[in-house]
Amino acid sequence: MSSTESPGIRATPTEALPRGPRAGAGETLRAVSLPGLTLNVRSRPAVRAGLPPALYVHGLGGSSQNWSLLMAELADTVDGEAIDLPGFGHSPPPDDGGYSISAHARAVIRFLEAGGRGPVHLLGNSLGGAVVTRVAAVRPDLVRTLTLVSPALPELPPQPSAVPTALLALPGVTRLFGRLTRNWSAERRTREVLALCYGDPARVTPEGLALAVEEYERRLALPYFWDSLARSARGIVDAYTLSGQHSLWRQAERVLAPTLLVYGGRDRLVSFRMAKRASVAFRDSRLLTLPDAGHVAMMEYPDVVGQALRELLADTSVDEHDDPVADRDWS
């Protein structure tokens, strides 16, 4: 697999998004064009000037909206941005069709380089957790702290409830699933996803459910919906098989940034037992376990996750000139 290292690239001028993306209260949306890809960016401006930058990266089938609650929770702590990975949310597919972990990591790196906001507090969930782990390993100059919510790091064998998601990586499976579920309503599809991702789906408000159904209907109409999902799932499965320096667990050991690990006791996609292995792999880590949370703790318990991140930032807020990682020449 190719390296996620990339030369510095500057973004073309930011342009307004076409109709479609929904911004929550206090959020702004924009499109950032980079060579070969365009990224939808959701921003939550800090409540005061001078707060450190943060970047949020969603999981498989998700979008920047998955971070809205946590972004609002942390508006007094960081200046937050969340991206839609290529082919997800309102970001179109990449020109090269690359959906591997490395391809997504390169997109994140290029966005950070173009914006010049680094080093940032970098957060990732599920697929996004694997992506930002790779970013932190190969570009430590861009990452101040790392927060991983149920990261999709190799787990063999996977827990049985995660197998159907992994099967999306197989050729033809998404088409077969589409035929088998062609009579399902968008609401039924949405409820199935929520049941898989939430420890307790009853925590989703009626308004939240309605918005999720609306978003699912929109995505189903996209000609590339199933392709981006299948190719990204294949990227996760491929990452599970890598060994040597490209192994995600080996790269986890290389991460220098202080790391917050968040695992849910009711997670049906990433086993709770992986929390122990991750705590050992990341050299400077702390662990937050939420027994009643599922796969998206930042959506289920944004206040608890937000407080844990505040504590991490408070404990690591050293003067940049006294920080050997920040001072090191990475050119």
C-alpha cells in the first residue's frame, strides 16, 4: 500500500456549496477544492479567538454531521472543523477512485496542509479512527492530540455482529443487498443502521430520526452511494491483512501524540475487548469506557466524551516552545 506522505498542496479558493447540505445552528458549510478531490467542510467557530484547531473525521457510511453534537459541546475549547470524506456526505467521489485507508488519510493530510491550521487536535470514529491513526503515525507534525472513538483497527476474528458490514467489501454484495432490500423504506433502513450503531437507539430523538431518514433518502439517490460504501469497506478489510510497517497496529505504536481512546460496552461493530489492546499499542494513551454506549459514543454521550477531551487538552497544554515534538524539524 502506498505511503500517506504527500507534498504540500495549497487549496484553490473556497467556494460556496450548492443547495443540499444542512448546517446546524451555529455551523457553517463550505466546499474546499484540492487537486483531484473536493471536500465538504462543516465548521463550528470557536466561542472566542485563539482556541486551538480541531478536525473531526467520520466513519463508514457517516458524514461530518456525526460530529455536530460534540462540536457544539467543545465550542468553548477548540475551533472545530469536520470533513466529509471523499464519496461520503456531500463530498463527491475522488477523481482517482481511491477509497483505501491510505487514500482517505492522504485526503485528510492534504486538507490540513492546504488550510495551514496544524498541528490540530485530531478526532476519528470507526473508519475515521483508522484513517487518523495513519495520519498521526506518518505526519506527527500535523497532530497535537489524537482522539479515537471505536476505531476500526484490525480485530481478528471480528465479532459476529460486525461480519455483515465486512461483507460489503465483497464484489457484488452491495448490489445483492440492494435487490433484497429494494422494498425497504428509508425509515426502515435508517432504523436498522441506528440499531447497529447505538447502544440504545431510543436515545435518538424524533427530530433526529426524521433528519437521519431525510439524509438516507438523499444518499440512496446518489449514483455512487453503494460504490463508495463498498470500496471503503474493502479498504478496511485490506488494512486488516497488512503486516509490517503498514500494519495499523504497528502504526499505532508509532503515534507520538497523546491519545484518548473511547470504547462502548454495547458496540456491535468494534469489540469492547479491543480497548485493552489499543491502550497498550498507543504509547501515551488514556482510556474512556462507556458501558452503555455503542459505536458512536460522540453522538450518544457528547457531554462525557467532551469532558474527557477537555481533560486531555488541559493535561497536554504545554508551551509549544517547550514541546520537543512541536519543535522538531519535519521537513
